[in-house]
Amino acid sequence: MQIYRTFNGGMMKLFPNLKGETEAMTEAMVELYTENQRKFTPAMQPQYFYSPRELSRWVRGIYESVVNSDQGLTREELVRVWTHEGLRLFADRLVDVEDKEWCSSKLDEVARKWFAGVDFEIALARPMFYTTWLSKDTRRVERGELKDFLSARLRVFYEEELDVPLVVFDEVLEHVLRIDRVLRQPMGHLLLVGDSGAGKTVLSKFVSWMNGLSIFQIKAHSRYGMEDFNEDLRGVMRRVGVDGERVCFIFDESNVLSSGFIEAINALLASGEIPGLFDGDDYTALMSAVRDTAARDGVILDSDEELWRHFTSIVQRNLHVVFTVNPSGGDWKNRSTTSPALFNRCVVDWFGTWGSKAMGEVGREFTTRLDMGDSETEGGAWGIGEGEELMKRVEDAFDDNSTGGLRQAVVAALVNMHQIAREMAEEIASSPSSITRTFLSPRDYLALIQNFVSCFNERREKVEDEQLHVNAGLSKLKQTQENVAELKQGLGTKTAELRKKETLANEKLQQMVADQNIAEKRKEEAERMSVEVEKQQKQINERKDRAQKDLDEAEPALRSAQASVRGIKKRDLDEIRNLSRPPNNVKLTLECVAIMLGETSVDWTDVRKLLAKADFIPSILNFDVDNLSAKQIKLVKEKYLDGNSELNEESVLRSSKACGPLYKWAESQIKYSTIYNNIQPLREEVAQLEEEADIIKTEKYKIEDEVKELEASIASYKADYASLIRDVEALKSEMEAVTMKIDRAESLMTSLSHESERWSKSSETFQTIMRSLVGDGLLMAATLTYQGFFDFKVRSMMMSRWKKSLECLDIEFREELGIVESLSTGAQRLTWQAQGLPGDQLSLENGVILDHGIRFPLVIDPSGNAIDFLMNKHKDEKIQTTSFLDKSFTKTLAGAVRFGTTLLVENVERIDPILNPILNKEIQRTGGRTLVRIGTEEVDYSPQFKIILSTKNPGVQLTPDLCSRVTLVNFTVTPDSLQSQS
């Protein structure tokens, strides 16, 4: 006692106001230690091993908590820290709730006995949470504040390190702070005892991550031996003692493949070294590395002994061992004998299994987003009467606003179903006829929740889909009835329309025939007129030709004369004009020209004036013969041309070059005019004939236009008639189709009348089915999670207890619920049987569990029928068979994981630790890749990968760790099962 009095006295010197508490604190510590040592013995539990180290840890814990306090320390705070450290050392290792309560009460009693002047209402108030995470020194924190902080940090940890969602419930807070308290202390080692899946490893990793510690775990496999373990130990000790790394070594009992492993860990815990671990070259290299490291740190060490002590001291200070144990295993009771250092050097934290409150909080968290539909708001009488006790177990997980509702009842059912399965597993294991057993853990409870959420959502979707189809069918029938009525009404309308169109078509046809007759008559008339016009045109052309022939004879001379006139030069005319007494034939020629140009006077003086005109020649060239009167022609002919024989072209041309062409012109014009006048009657006759022909042509064109109009009208009538006929035919076809459709629809409605009644009833009972979905989902999930291991008789008993639990909680379910029928289709079951699955109820249930299980299965199949079935079922997935004895097992496993094939592992008696990351689905996502660790290698993980473990041994001894990682499916046929199924 004097030692601890001295320790406490030295610590109290930090706080002068508390110097007087040294004696009281020491006496109180020793009394509580003695009381616990007396009440709890190693015979009860191996961790009930007490040594003076507990008092040393107590003093160290108080010192670590208060040493950095810069605000002083009150008596209340001292007592509170003293109580907190005492709870950690003595209460945290206890198994039963009653023992924990006794220890807590004893602490309060001893505190009240030895400490004076303290407000114990403040000092001893629960809960007690201390941490350095929210401040620079160890401070008291409130539950809500701590929970919010850890929830935020856990989300980051989940995203960065583990692909596993974590729930922060009250027990998690307590365990996290307990682990943190030890890992912050030098030589702080932990022994975590609890069921598989209780969170021992995950929380240790989380706290290490929070405190900046590296995590080390051995990568065990079936061929992992003592030399591999020693090499790993050398590596981790170098990392700590040479590289200065702070490491948390998490070591699970499932990795204890040899007793030498435990011996090495005992030595490491006891002294910070393992005898013989570093020998020869390893030792020399280590000493050299330690010397260099120490020199860098300014520490001068000469001898190897000093270097070794320096190395081991660093290892003791910065290497923290966390040993995780499942107390359900057979070796737990012997641990204090075989591994004394585990209890001497480690602080024990009893995780046990999750309590009702913890399971309630987890269940609430994972079902909070589940849409339970109207079931959540209807009713409201859950957990009344017998179910009240079940509801109370989880009521602390719900706030005041959500207590008493369906969600609380569902969580209570989940917790109770797990507990029923656990109790029955223990009952069956303790029966004399039991040759094997299973162990249930929090992992099974998590699987139950996942299965429930999955079954509920799938079942709800299926029922809603079926209801949708039923409602669609009823709607279709109603729509068909309405459509038939509309079709009948439309059929009457179309009949009237048909008659109207037929009448209109007949009218068009008659009109078309009448117009056709008129058109043909008018065409005949037009053709007759065409003949007459053609005949007249022939006469006109004959007469025109005759007149034109005479004109054509005179026209060349006329054109020749005009050309000669064009050749008359002005000087020649001026020469004639200057003659006072021109030759007689010149004078006569010019008189003749003057008369033809319409001059009244032919005196030479007037003729000379005519010649002097600028338009004289143009007037001759442009002379219109039609302007010559008969009098002018007669005068010219009688006096000049015909009446004077001496006057001719040659004589005139000899007398004057200019008058010769003029004479020729006058002669040709008179000749042309004479001919023109001679054919005038002929021209008048032609004009008369042309006028008559134009009248006939006009009439003909009119008739032709009329015929065209008639033909266009006839074409239009034809098109209208054809359109009407098509419409009539289309209407007839449409009416025939409508009639057939009506007949078929009426026939269908008649044949579906009974089906319609069934659908109507089904629709009416939809809400009832929806209300039972929650209960049905719970029963299906429990079957998938727990029943695979048990025989048919036990399954029936378990189902009865589950149903009774649901009845107590007033959760509706279908009494006639068929698990196999609900979780598979008839086609699936027929396929399974064709693939070799036996047709008995037990095998069919196992088939459903294999098909829906969320964990990889371990199949117990003494007959080999199930293995044959699985080989056939997964044949298309390129299933491979292997065993742990296969030398290429690791390579085969890595290939299957990488390429997403199915792997069947046969003859599994003990699990190869290399499978643990795969069975736990410890998936890591890095740089877009999904990886899983297989031994020392990180392998790409395909989501299509499946692994099936199998054994033919019906009495296989299963470890708790293995049971927590797989879904057990037992095909062993027992006499009780056969009798129960008969």
C-alpha cells in the first residue's frame, strides 16, 4: 500500500488543494481492489484475474487524465476521475449485468466512505465519458456531443478505410472510449472479448485511425507457420523500434494457427521482446539500425545491451497489442492458464454480445428508411399486453415521438426473433442427440435486418406489381365493355353513313352517264364542223394560191424596180431638175411618176419641185400600191405606158440614167396594181370564205370547250364515284371488322366473367395483403438467416415461436404463408429439381436459402445430392471445384475472384484464414478499382464472384468465427425430419 500511497502523493503535489486526499484515495483503491478480487475469481471467468498491476494501471490512468489539466482540479472532479478509472479496470471485464451493477454500486459506496466534503450527486453521476478528442487534454464530455463527433468521424472512416456502414449506439461510445483510453497509455494492451461481429476489430481500427496509429494484422493462410509469424513480428517490431512508427497490432484468435503464436505474444506482452526472435545477422542488422536511429535522436548508446534495451523500451511504449477473442470458443476457459500475460498485461473489455438496446438502435438505424406504407399509420395497437415487454426492450432506441409505433414493433420483433433463434441453437446444442452445433452472433442479427429489408422491398414490389396487373386487368375489362358499347353505337352511325354514300354514289353514276351522252353528241357535232371547216379551208387555200400566183409574177419586177430606184443618185436627179427643157421621154416619165404619187399638176416646174423634195426617193420606195385609184391607173396606162409606143424603159434609160429606174418602177407598180385589182373579187371571196370559216371554227371551239368541260366533269364524277365506292367498301370492311371485334370482345367478357370476379376480390383484399407484408417479410428473413442449419422439426418449432412473437406484437402475417412459394416460382422449383435438387420440403427450403442468402454458404451435404445440384445449377457460370489441400488453391481462388466465376470448395472442416476477407466482404475501393485481399495480394473483385463451401461430414465442428461469416445450409436428413415432413 505504501507504494501506491507514494504514487498518489506525488500526483497530488500537482494540485496543492487536494494534498489531503492522498490517504483516502489510496485506501479507497485498495478496498475496491480487494472487494473485487474476493467476489470475482478466475474459476468464474478467466478474465477475473486480479493482480497489483490493476492498482498501478489505476494510478497511471488517473495521472494521464489530470496531468495536463491547466485549470486545477476540484474534489468532485478528482472523485469522478477516480471512479471512471475504477470502472474501466474492474467493471469493463465483467460479464453479467448484475455484476456490473454490483461493481458500480461498490465504487459509489467506497467513494462515499473515504472521500469527504464532496458533492457525490455531481461526482458520481452517470454516464462517465472522458476523452482528449474534443480538447487538448482529457475532459469530461456529454453523450450527445460525443455521439455527434464520433458519427461524423465514422462517416469519414467508412469512406476512407472500410466499405462497411457503422451505427453509433451507446455501447459503441463506451467501447470506443475504453479502447482509446488504453491505446493512449504506454504499454497499453487490450484483450477484447465478445461474439464475432460485435465490433471488436472494427472499433479497434477506428480508434487507431483516430489516434494516428498504423494498423497491423497478419495475413494468415493454411500454410502460414511459425516462421512466417516470426518474420511478421520482426517486421512490425522494426517498424516501431527503428522507424519510430506507432502501431496497433490487432491479433484475432482465429489466426492462432499454432500454440507458438500465443507463446510469442505472451513474451511480447510481458517484456517487449521475444527470446530468439532476432539472431545472427538479423540481430546485427537490427543493432546497427537502432544505433543509427538513436544517433539521429541525439542518444549515444555504446553496447549492444544498451541498444537492445532502447529498442525494447520503444516497442513497449509504441506497440499496442489488441487481442480479440470469442468467448463461445472451446479454449476460452483455459486462456488464463495457457496465456497468463493476456490477463496480466492486457486491459480486458468484455464486449460479449449485443444487448437488446444495442440491437434496437442498430435495427432502428437500418430500417428507418424502409417505407412500410399505410401499415405504419393504421392500427396503432402494437405491443399491447404480452408484447409490452418486448417493446420495452427496445424503447430506449426510440425517441418519444416514435415510441409505440409499428417501427418500434418491427425492431422489437427483429431483436426477439434473433434471441429466439439463439436460445433454440443453445437448446439443440445441449441435447444428447446433437452431433454438431451453430453459434449465433451480431453478424447474424445484421444479416436478419438485411434479409428483412430485402424481402420486404421485393415482396412489396411483387405484390404491388401483381395488384397493378389485376387493376390493369379490371380496368381493361371495364374499358372493353365501354369500347363495345361505343363500337355498337359507332356501328349504327356507320350503317347510316354507308347508306348515304351508296345513294350519293348512284346519283354520281347517273349524272356521269347523262353527261357522257351529251358529250358524245357534242363531239359528233364538233367532228362534223371540223370536216366542214376543213372543206372551206381547202377552197380558201385554192383561191389564195391562184391570187398569190398572179401576184408572185408581178412582185419580182416590182422588187427589181425598187432596187433600181435605190440606186438613183442625188446628182442624177439634180441634173434632171436643172434641165429647163428635158427630153420628152424623161419629161413623160416624171409626169407619170408625179401622177402616181398623187400630184395634181404635171407641169415641169411642179415636177422639178417634186424632184427637189428630200423624201422623193423614200416616198417611191415606201409607195403603197393599194393607194392607186382606178383613175390614176387608167390615166397612166392610156397616156404614158400603153398610149405612147416610143416611151419604154430603154429609150428612157438612154435619155437619163435616173429616169430609167423610175420608168421601170412606174411600169411594175401599174402592172402589179392591175393584177391586184384583177384578183380583188377573188380576194373578197377568200375573205368571205375565211369569215364563214371563222364563225364555224368559233362554234367548233365552243363545242370542243364544252366537250372538254363535260369530259372534266365526267372525270370528276368518275373520281367521286370511285372514292365513294372505296368509302363504301372501306365502311363495309370496317363494319365487318367492328362486328367481329364486338363478337370477340363479348365472347372474351363472357369467358372472363369468373376471372373478373376473382380479380375484383383480389383487388379488395390488396390492403389486407399489404398489411401482412411486414410480418411475412420478418418470417421470410428469419428463415433465410437462421433456419438453414437446423432439421425440419426444429425449423417448424422455431417458426411457431416466431409467429407467436409477432402475434404478441400485433404484427399481422399470413398464417398460411409458404416460405418456399413466396421466395421462389414454380418454374424455378421445377428447374432446381431437374438440376438434381431433391423434392422434399427441407431441400426446397434449402434451395431458397441458397438462392437468397446474403452471405456465402457453407453446405453440409452427407449424401452429395446438394453438391451435384449446385454443380448443375452453376454450370453456365463455369463453376470450379477445389479444396484447401489443393496446392494451387490460392491461385484458383484469385482467378475466380478476379473473373467472377463460381468456386466450390469441398471437404471444409476448418476454414483457411485466407478466406476471411472474402467471407467478410472486406472490399476496398481505390482509384476506381474494387479490391479484396487474398493473402499478401490485392485482387480485383468481380461482383459476379460466388464461393460455396461444402462438407460431407454431418458432425462437422463449426467454430463461432466461421458460423458468423457464412450462411449454413444443412442437407442432413434425420428420422425426426422425415417424420415431421410425412
